[in-house]
Amino acid sequence: MELLHSFDFDKVIVLDIANNHYGSVEHALSIIEAFSSLDYPDGFRIYFKLQYRNLDTFIHVDAPSDSHYVKRFNSTKLVKDELLQIAQYIKSLPSEVFGLMITPFDEASVDWAIESKADIIKVASCSANDWPLLEYISSSNLPVLASTGGLDFSGIDNLVSFFRHKSVDYALMHCISVYPTNPEDCCLGLIPQLKSRYSDIQIGWSTHEPPSDTNVVIAAISSGASLLERHICLPSDEKPQNKYSSTPSELQAWLDAISITYNMLATPATLDRPEEKCSIKTLARGAYYKKTLRKNTIVNKSDIYYAFPVLVPSQLTASTLKFPFKLLEDVDKNSSVLPESVLLPDLHESFYLKEALHEVKALLSMASITLNSTFELELSHHYGKKEFSKVGTTIITCINREYCKKILVQLPGQKHPLHYHPRKEETFQVLYGKLDVISDRHTYTLDVGDTLTVLPGVWHAFGSESGCIFEEVSTTHFNNDSVYKDSRISSLTREQRKTIVDHWGRFQMV
């Protein structure tokens, strides 16, 4: 089955030739040749962009001939066959990393773009509210990248709604349409706002800052931009460089800044970094005995002191020692507290729930779900508190009248076992993450916004590999209205399989 949206706009670099070909096919091909040999960041796709205008109809017959843009367009004019020749050269580049993007400024140019076999159509900022042109572009069935220069949020909302309605694969480019753009005028703080406002699409940065500036692109990526655009040129005496286009050497410096930034921002596959932990431990305070003690002594905090450095690699530290503990052998004054010499106390069962609640709070924060500071929350631990992070659910009851609303949190890898409700009908809607549900022997994977209704008496179970928050809207909730498939769970009282937390502060568990 074909997906509704299938084009991936992540990690895209756009190189806009614009009018820097100066009306010469030969010069345009020289630009492409020079820039196709640069060292591009790993994992990026590079799109050379051409601007198409059918100048015979695009410019009004009575337009003033001394207008800046009229002169610029006419002096750099390329006819259709010449534009298609350049496009074909781009499409024939041997590396699959390169592609073709076209900015059409009129309906005829859209047809030319399709004839050129463009990979993406770019909507210029000046066309972002040109609805006849946008209508024509949307009928091309090509992915669309739209710049937002000069638009307020109302205008961007209209553009986004239009593309959604037309089922277009699209992304947005935050753009400041001032040439060149001073760094202080870039308004990069809008990028995270756009990402939050339109969370289902990629947001990029269309740049016009001076070509020697590599700081702005670093800030744009750090703000969340996943597409980046730069004007390029190959200047000569007759074809001068403008103030916002990059030469090959300037673009290479810009590309190098992108590579460095992505390397710095890369998220490790795991937070378990042995080299870092070893470095930290060398600066930790080790635990030492204040006096000589005999075997079987119960050791309390008053018997221990902490000092730098750790003298024995395996010794316990201020962050790993628990009290009280029992000595398994005689120890000398000032000697290190070694794990093989002590019997540390078992962790209280509530420790495992408190640790899990920290992660629950983090997931709620990541999902931007705010709760009151005081409420009652249930922790269902069907196979005991120690196993809660593997089997269980966090249940927050918001309303329970003739109707009921709850917020449920599944930690990463946590499952809720098979059960049914004799009385309650419930509908799940995912707010964050993915939820895997088994209902009436069918398996479903619910994404954000998806819903699923479970009728009374229907066996169901759920869980999440990466963590999930979902709403449960149901008929009235009744205690002891859950029947579990596993008889070990069914034999427990409600009090045995649930812990109640009455507010966040100190995790008051009753």
C-alpha cells in the first residue's frame, strides 16, 4: 500500500544557482561542475536548484524597463530549451547524492519543471500566497519545499493547511527575504516555534547571510533546521559575485561547519560511556573507614569518611555506598571500602517505583503534558514492584463520573498484561510515542492521534517499546473491574498490585 506521505526531507542541502548563470548555459554547467566536486557532509542529499520563468508571459508588456528585477531577469534570460539542457546535466551527475530542484514562478514553468524531471519543486517566498500558482504546483504530484519569507503565522497556517488538504509531500524553509541578511536579523528563534507548531513536517533554513559567515548555519542547525539552502556562484570579471552567494571555497567552509555541527549534536546510541565514567571516577571521593572495625560489625554513616582520590579502582564512593551495611571481614583505619568486604542492604521495594516515577515525569515533560501538583496516581505492578519497569502501567485519573478520563504512561519496554473489563468500555488515544495493543486477538500499532475502542469483555493488552502516553476515555471506572488472564495476578488483591501516589513532591506512596 502506498503511503500518504513518502518523501523524506531530512538532511537536505539546496544549492540555488538562481540568476548566477548570467544567461549562459556554459557558465551554469561550469557552476554545477565546480560545486559537484566538493566534500559534502555524510548522509545529506544535495539538490542543485534552478529558477524557471517564462519571461515572454511572466513580465507584463507595460512593465518599466528600468525596474531592477525586470532588468535582472531579462539580462540573465534562458529560454526553455536552455533550462532543460542545464536540468538534464544535473540529472546526469554520476553520484546519487545529487538531485534537481526547480523554483517555478508561473504555471508554464511548472510544466517545464515536470518536463525536466525535477525531484522537488521549490516555492519561493514571493509565491507562498500566490494561490493560483500553488494550486497548479500541487497538481504536479511532486514534493514541495516552501519558503516562508515575509509571512506571519496566519499566512504560514494557511499555506500548511493548503498542502495538507492537497495531500502534498512538503516541508517549510524559514527564510528572511533580505539580501544579504544581517546575522542579527535571522530570527532563528522561529525555527523551534515552527517545529512545535507543525510537528509533523521538517523545518529548514533558507539563508542569505554573507557567504563568509559560517556561524549562522551552526545556529540554524542547533535550532532544529534539517534542510539548508545557500546561493552559489562562480564569479569572474564579467560575472561578479553578489553579497549573498558563495564561491566553491566559501561553500566548502559552510559545509565543513555543517559536518562539525552534526557531529557535535549527535546523540550517542547509549549513555553508557565508559571513558567518560572512568574520567569522572578519577575525580570522585572514595569511601574510607574512620577506624579499625571487626568482622560482622554493622557500619553506619558515622563510621565512614570520604576523601579524594579513589585509591582502589573497585572501591565504593560517595555515590555508590548505602547504609547500614555489614562487614564480611576485619578492616583497618583509613582503608578503602571494598564491595567484596561488605554486605550492602537490599533496596526497599519502593525504590524501584520512585526510580520509575522520575522517568514517568520526564516522559510527561517531553510530551508537554502538564499535571496539577497534587493528585492521586496509581502504579500497577502486576508481578511486584521490582518488576514494575517491565510489567505495569502508570494511571492518572482525571475524571471519573458517568464518564471517565485517564492518562496512562507506558515506560520504554513496559507491558500491561492481558485482561478484560466486565463493565467498562474504553477508547484509547495516543498523545505521545507509539502504543502496541492486542485486542480481541488482533494486533494494532497506534501512532500519535490514533484511537482504538475496547468493548466490555474483550481481552486486551498493551505496551510500548520506546515509551508512550495515551488517554483513556471510558464509561465509569469501577475498582475490581479487571479480570486478568494470568491467575497469579487475579489472585492478588487490588492493594497488592497497586501503589497509590498522592502527589509528585516526595512521592508519597500509600
